[in-house]
Amino acid sequence: MLRLLDSTVLIDFLRGRPAVDRVQRLCAAGDVPGTTAINVEEIVRGLRSAEHDAAHGLFAGLVIVPISEAEAWQAGRWRRESAARGVTLWQADCLIAAAAARLHAVLATGNPKDFPMAGVAIEHWPVGE
């Protein structure tokens, strides 16, 4: 099964926190770790100087999922429907969730509240613990 790792999990991994063990366990179980192009941008934007090489190594070991027009449409629908209820969703989160939904992947995140979208399998990976 494909597991998409959200930015919170990727940061945890880069900093040597529990995500490292979790990713190793999911690989040992035969699951495939991945992330989206959006998460790559989010991580690169916040990299510390000493993390560049580690980030390159991390991304080389992941399936990087592109964002297509189909994900853009789904994300837009979720944002429009939520806004009609007075709830603001972030564009990046909606695009990431749409990619997970399209691929029937589990989305591993430290912030499950950011992904209230129906039809998205969320797995809470507490960060920093």
C-alpha cells in the first residue's frame, strides 16, 4: 500500500525523530512510502542549511506523486464546499488529500485536523514523540 507522508512527517524524519522508525517499519511490511510534489516544495522552502543532503536522500527514497488536473478539481470542490460552511481549508492540504484519495493511499500526517475531507484515509503520526 502507498503511504503518502505529509510535511509534518517528513520534517520529523529529517530531524531523526520517530518518523524514521515508522517509515522503516512500513517498508519492512511491504508498504511504499511516498509524498507529493507539494510536500517537496514545503520541505525545500523550510530546509536548514545542514539538511539539504539529507532531504535529497529522503526524496530519492520516496515515490513523488505529481498533482494533476483531477486533483486540482477535487481540491477546488472541497475548498468551495467548506467555504460555504464557513470553514477555510488550505490549498496545499486539499491538493495533497486529493492525491491520496485518487491513489487510494493512506495519508500519514502529524496534523489530521487539517484533512477533514471525506474519502481520504488519514493515519495520525504524532510528531516529535
